[in-house]
Amino acid sequence: MKKEEGTYSILVVNPILQSDFDEADREFFVKNANPSFNIKVESLKQGPASIESHYDELLAAPFVVKKVIEAEQRGFDAVVINCFLNPGMYASREVVDIPVVGPGEAAIHLALLVGNGFSIIDPGPRRYVSYTPTEQVRRMGVSSRFVSVRGAGVAVLEITKNMNRTTEMIGKQAEMAVREDGADIIVLGCTGLAGLAPKIQKIADVPVIDPALAALKVAEALCQLGLPPNRMAYPKPPEKVRKLPSAMRVNFR
């Protein structure tokens, strides 16, 4: 990718198959990006239609990592993996020397700067959200500031089909998290909810973090600060034989 002086480029990887989200995501990220940043949004050619389980996450991760490696080779300065569960994020950091940002991690870190106790409001049913965001919080070591996780009962692929209904259901759970759980900040638990934070903030009357926007701004900051993945934390994988399907092969050396 040709780089103009004084500009940066960020690849936003949608870790799902091409869908109606693509154009909306492109508009969202381009609109909210710093003028010094060029944004490109790309989806997967292989993988799940949405990520709503560990199984989906596992299916997407190898193709996300391949995209990240190719992004560095194409000259991008950073990558945003556009899913709250950050599929392939840690593996990607091991194999490239550019920032790789996951919305879930970025949103939670920002929440800690704004409030004392955060709740995650996920669109999915409680049987799903009860373990996936909680697992992420535990891995990040911020459980003492984690108040609750609530599911609104909206399938990811149904989010944009009726935005009034989605807003109502997410807003109701956010309001309950504040009133019943004691949260003083809300983290939206899905990047499919991009742009919805201001409306939920009016309903819940506390700050609401948009994970897609959080990831974009963290990626911009890491580029401008010159902070790639730390090799002590994310060492390069050792040389060895790895037999992979042709669709997954890529040289990261």
C-alpha cells in the first residue's frame, strides 16, 4: 500500500463472511477516523457468518491471523479485528510488528478510565454472554472492576434488521445494569452495535463505550506513539513444520 507522508493506514478486519455489515462498518470507521488515517475494511472469504460462540471464534481466528499478516506485508500501520471477542488477536501479535487491536480489550480498558465499575451489555442470550465476556475480563485481570454482563436476546445477524427494537432491548439491559447491578459505565459487547452508544447513554444516563470506536482510537494512538507488540509479551513462534490448508498458508517471516 502506497503511504503518503504524514498519513497512516489501518485495516479493519471483519472476522466474518462478507455481509450487510461491511458498508455500514466502512462508513462508520471512515467517518470517525482521524484525518491523518486512511481506513480500509475487509471481511473474510472463509469463516462464520457471525461470531456468537467459542466455536465461531475458533473458525474465524486462523483466517484473521492470515489477514493480519498480509496487512503488514501490504504496508498497513495497524489492524483492528472488528469483533468484541478479539478472535486471533493474541496470535496475530506474535507474528507481526504492527499494532493489532481488539475492540473488547480496548473498550474495557477505556471503561476503567471513565468509571469505577463497568457492565457489558451483549446482544446475545444470557446462556452465551454469561461465559464469553466474563472469560475475557478474567484474562485481562480486571475482575475487581467488573460488575455484570447482561444479554439482550438479539441475534447478531438480527441487530440491524430492526434498530428501534435493538436499541430498546440493549437500552433496557443497560438501564437495569445501572439500577440493579450498580454499574456506573456501560460497555457495549458487540461491534455490530457501532454508533448506538449515544442513544444507550441517554437511556442509561451513564457513559457508554462503543467497542468499535474504542478500537479505532486505540489503534490510532498506538500508531502515533510508535508502540508495536512487545516481543517479551508476544514472542515470535518457533520455527517448525506446520501443515496447513492452502487457504491458511502465509509466510510471516
